[in-house]
Amino acid sequence: MEFSWLTTFITAAELGNFRKSAEQLYISQPSVSVHIKLLEKELGVELFLREGKRVKLTEEGRKFLLHARRVITAYEKGLEDLNAYTQGYSTKFSIAISPLIADTILPYVLKTYLDQHPEVEIEVKILESDKIEDAVWKEEVDIGLSCLPSHHEQLVSELLYKDRVIFVAPHDGRDEETAPPYDEEEILTSSYLLTHNHPAYWDSLSTVIKRKYPSVRMMKVSQVHITKRFIAEGLGVSFLPISTVRRELLEGRLVEIPCQHIALPDASTYAIMKYEHTNQQEFLRYLSTFRI
């Protein structure tokens, strides 16, 4: 049995048409028919029912399709591992990370870690925090870096660090030394408050703000990078983790507003794992040495 027969069989089963299968596989239609006939002869069963130009799996074909997919998946995984080994990688793991975290610490931490560990191959998947727990549980990734903790009893949820949340507004060009101080109430009540760009703290924080300043107008903006763009364009203000706006503060595009009357939360980052393997623990120890 050849792997090309299995690939042809799976493609024909998914498309239900030998001609379309030939086009997708870049082989001739007679070659598709030959592969299927050889596979049927090898297995001793019919895999397809022919209905004009269409083909449909027999009961035996449906049964075998599950196994054929597993064989091809295992084969491709073996090739992937072998390729990684020949490139000098001896360790591989995957990380699911929220867009908010990816936009702050990930590039620098990954670069320095991989520079120090050239034998490690890391695969990164960007997922919203509320999807990361499920990805770890289903073993789609090895580690999740999330803004939300996991409450799954069979997963490990470890607090990595806390990030200070600050009140951010567009820089109006004023001289910080000679201009009058910013007024928290004036800024909040004269601008849109851009909310829900972080999955953890906004429900409680917006309630506190609304109770203190009932006239505040709020606009939900789900992504931090869009929130920052809106603030810079003068569309509103927001409360953001300082790590997400450090560059904009240094460049003078945004400004931190002192917040005297609202207790501000921290934004936490959690590592979520199903298994505490040595290489994953080593990476997390390295990550925990970086303070935002």
C-alpha cells in the first residue's frame, strides 16, 4: 500500500468526484481511478459507489476513511519531526497566546529565549483568552498564555505576573511642567470611554466609573491595538495595562492621566498547562524573569 493511494482516497471521499480530485492533486483522472482500484484490491472491499460523475463512500469506505486520515496524519507528523531534527531542533512545543500579550512581551521574550536555546522550536497560535483554556485541554497547544485564569480542575493555572492598569488619553501637546494638571473628571466626562479591550477587569471597572461619574459615555472596543489608535486620533480615552502603551507614552502620542478617585485594578497574565513537562517549565521560568 502506498501513501499516494491513501491521499487520493481521502481527497476523493471529501470531494465526491474523481475529476475534481485529480485537479486538486495535480494528477490525471485515470491515475485517481488506478489508485482507488489498487487500494480496493489491497483491502479486498469496495470503497466507493459510482453514481454517474459522482462517487459516494460505501459503508466499508466510511469505516476506512477514519483510519486513512489517522495514518496520513501520523506520517505527516513524522516528516515534520524528522525535518525539525535535521534542522538542529531537539525540542518542540506550541503556545497559545492572547493578542494583548502577543502585542507586548512576546516578540522580545521569544527572540531572546530562542537565541539562548537554538535547539528549541516553538509554534505560536494567537487566540482570544476565553478560547485558550479549551485549546490547552484539547492538547491543540502545550502552553496557554492568557489574561484569564483557568478553572478547569485538570489543568494547571499559574500566575506569571501582574501589570499595572493606567488611565490613558491622547497627548494634547501641552507642556507638562507649565500647564495645569489634567483633571480626571473633566477628561472622563468630555470623552468617550473605550471599554472591554481586556477580558478580565472591565465589567467591574465600568460599574465603578459609572457610579462615580454617571454622565460618562462608553464605547466597547474589543481590541487593544484599535483602542490605542482611537485614543491617538482623539476619539476617546481608556484604562489599559501599562505594558500595552509603554511605547506610545515614550513617544509622546499618549499620556497617563493621574487617577485620584477610582481604584484601578491589575491586569494579570496566567500560564495554563495540561502537563508540566520540563521544557515548558523551563520556558515559563524564563518568561517569569521579565517584568512588564
